[in-house]
Amino acid sequence: AEFFTTLAIIGGSIDKFATEIRHLQRTEVLEAEEFFSKGQKGFSAMPHKRNPIISEQMCGLARVLRANSVAAMENVALWHERDISHSSVERILAPDITMAADFAVSRITSVIKNLKIYPKKMKINLEKLGGLHNSQKILLSLIQKGMPRNKAYEIIQSISMQVLDSNKNFQKILIRNNQIKKYLNQKEINQFFKNDNLK
């Protein structure tokens, strides 16, 4: 049971990687994607899509690994000694789960090794946030400077909502806010955004 549940946990990690890759490969995100070979077909209904088929497959296999680990856990309880109710399960379970785990590790390794990364698209997506990805840094800095956490959160959340609703510049609103000025000056605020405009 310990061995098979360990394989299920490995499958969970593979699932986590694969799910992230699937999101990053979405057409509207496209910050990374699986290698797409010449002549490979994508989504059958939408020819423009390059589906992350291996990552999708890995997410499915992870479900099989987790499901099989339940059967292994059911095999822990014994009456007096091991019997066919246990071995009959393991004769199916052992080869299936070990081969699936080996295949999944091999495939996700290949995906990561050949993963295509698009830094320019990451920058474009980041810029869409108008600097909001720095909200936690600002919040923590205000707290470190002595502003009560609840108040700091309320102020930063309110400003963030303004930015989301109106496409205003987060950095400029922070600099003009009188409550924030008591704790952070313009130079300190600008420091949080200094890497946002890297090419």
C-alpha cells in the first residue's frame, strides 16, 4: 500500500505540472506549450489550436494512479492471513500501476525537456495587470512599516479594484494615495515596479 500510494503521489505531482502546462498553452495565454511537430494535428474542431495532448494524457493517467492506490489501501485489511482476495487485486494492480507510473514519468520528462517558452508573451500578459502583480509586495511593505494589516489590506484591495474596473495605472494611484504616503515615499513605491518594464 505504501509503494502504490507513493506512485499515486508521484502521479499527483505529474498532474500538477501537466495541468499548469495545459493552462499556459491556452491560446489566450500562450506563455508556454508542448513541442508541436510538423504535420501534427491539433483540436479537430478548431484548426488554430495546438492541443497539449501529452499533458492531457498525463492528467488522465494520474487519475488512474490515484484510483488504483485506493485498491491497494483496501488490501491492507486482513482476516487472518493473506488470501486470494488480496492477491487477485495485486495481480492486476501491480503491473498496471507500475507501468502507468513509469510511462507517465517518462512522458512528462519529455514534455518538460522540449517545452517551448515564450517570455515576450509572459511580459504582455503581465503588463495587462497594470502592475497589480506587485500588490502583495506593497501590502507586506506597508505592514512592515507599521500600518495595521487590516487597514493595509483594505487600502490595497480598494486601489486594486479601481485598477481592475478602470484600467488605471496601479503604480500612479499608489503614489498619489495620502494614506500610503505616510508609510512609503515615491522612490520606495517605484522600487517595487523597477523590473516591470524589462525587455
